[in-house]
Amino acid sequence: MSIMINLNKIIRRSVLHTERKHIRLKLSERENYVRLDLNENVLDLDTDLFNEFVSDLTPEMLSAYPDLSNVYTEMAAFLGVSEDELILTNGSDLAIKCLYDACIEKGDQIIVHDPYYLMYDFYARFSEAELISVPVGADWQPDLTAMYANVTEKTKMVVIEAPNGNIGTQPLHKELRQLAAQLEQRNVLLVIDEAYHHVISNESVNIDLIWEFSNVIIIRTLSKVFGLAGARVGMLIGNKTIVHELYKVRPLYEISMLSAQAARWRLAHTPLLNTYQQEISTAKVKLIEGLNRIDIPSKTTYGNFIIIYFPDVDGVDLYTLLKSHNVLIGKKYDLPTLQGWWRITLGNEQHHEKLLAALSAVRQQSISLSK
């Protein structure tokens, strides 16, 4: 009989006492649903364009270690930065991990707004750091004044999502600039997470902050608007001095050659961004019109999703109700001020028809129960 090792002697305490679900199980269950839950780009991709991507693949992209020089050059040019102001990462998750690996130690503090992207919490736990979450205001905007008020000598990083990936609000640039200046005086990083940046516009006024202030880092990803969630391409953007330090904790090869080729292919077809932006804008208007017809309140956002209000029906929440109709939406918010509101990824016309039909059905159920 083998001897069971003592995990307390092997596994870091912060890891041992953290629970995580197997996301592969969740993803495997989505196949037969209308998937409006994870803010992927679910709009149809032109078959000819995809075939063009496939035709450019070579055996060396699988057999050789990745030469990322071309994708760095092309990505830097697209962003308007130099190559030494950029680090490519395996999705924005690894961009966040890079920051934690380089900057965060036991006892440090990270300040975020609530709601926020969950990986900021997990990496804080693993680092044995303290995550301080400040609820968004009544207007759903991050309360930058309250966030700054929580800064102490232990604070290493303040994170602002622009736009917010949960509720789609966009902080004002002048307020971010003021916060950057305040935090620079106290040697605190300002991390601006722009995962949803390209949904509305290709221009980013925030990127200028990396040259104006020494403490600003911008995170981006190609998972949303670019439609490359499966390729896992993210990035960190900052001034040369800080990027030089962050580069030290990267993996030996930042991304795979297949991922690099997917990124280069999308950068070669930047007009697709404008097409996507137009489609999303039209989809928002039409979906909100459909929701109005069945008397379901909604809010537009700066992301590729909308927010709708639908309280529980006889103790059953909307996620569960719609899942029974083969439609998936975002999970329930934790904040009391957001109770009853739900995030729904924008899809194509067929997706929305199925969504509205399912919502109509559960709304009728709600009306019947209230009588």
C-alpha cells in the first residue's frame, strides 16, 4: 500500500485552500445551446476568409518553436507602440498573471471595482495578497474616488476595466488620467483592462497614458471583438522600463505559432473590425427593440453584450429558466444593487429570435404565477 503524502507539506497553502471548478466541464455542456453567456464573438465568420487562414498554415507552425518576431512587429504597428512596449501573452489571463508574478507578494493589496474579472481574485489568493473590491456606484460606474481612498502603503495595483466586462460601463478618460497621476505619486500601478475596447471604436485615448505616466499598464485581448477566444492571444502594453521587468516572468514562448498566425491573419483584415462594430451596433438596437415589445427592461453597454432586468420567477432565476429553453446567458451578479439584472452576449438574428422566444415564454410563466 502506498503512503499518502501530506499535501500541506507540498502544496502552497493559498492554493490548497482555494476551490476552482473545472471549466472544461462547463464548456463541454454548451454545445447544444444558444451560447450568449461568455461574451465570445458569436457572429458568423466568412467561410472564404477562414479558408484563407487555413491555406496559409505550414507544417513548421506545428513542428518548430515559434518565431514571434513578425507578430510582434505587426501588433506593435497596429497598436501604435514600439515592440519593447508590448508583451504578448496566452490570453489576457496570462497578462494578469504576469503582473502578479512580477509585482505582487504576500501581504500586498490589489484594489478592484465590483463586479470585476474573476482571475484578479484567484491570482491574489495564490499570491497571498489582499483583494479589496469597491462596489460600483448607483450609475454602475467604478467609484474611482472610493477606490483611491482605499490605497495604503501595502497597495501595489489598482485595476479598472474600461469597459467593465460584467456591466459594460466606461469610465471617463479624464478621471483615469487623474487617478494615474495620484497613484504615480504613491508608487502604485494603474492597470487598465481594455478587453472590450474595440467593440465601440478602434481608438484608445487611454493608451497615451503609458507615455504620460510611468505606472500605467494596459491589458488587451483578441478573444472578444477579434473572435480569437480559442487562439488565446492577449497582451500587456506599458512604458519600456516597466515592460522590461514584466518580460522577465513571461513563459519561454509567449504564445504558440498557430496563435501568432491567427493574430497576424486578423491584423491583415482590420476592416473586419469595422464590420463587427456595425453589426454589434445594429444588433443592440434590434434586440432592445424586441425586448421593449415584450416589456423587458434593458440597458445598452460599451461591450458586446446588453443587460436586462428579469427578477426570479417563483424562486427560479432567469439563467435556469432560459437554460431549460436551450439558451445560455451570463450568471447572476453578486452585488445586491445588481440583483435581477442579467448579462446577455449579442449574437446574430437567429440567436436573438430564439432568445426572445424563450424570454416571452418565461415572461408568460411569470405573469401566470403572479395572478
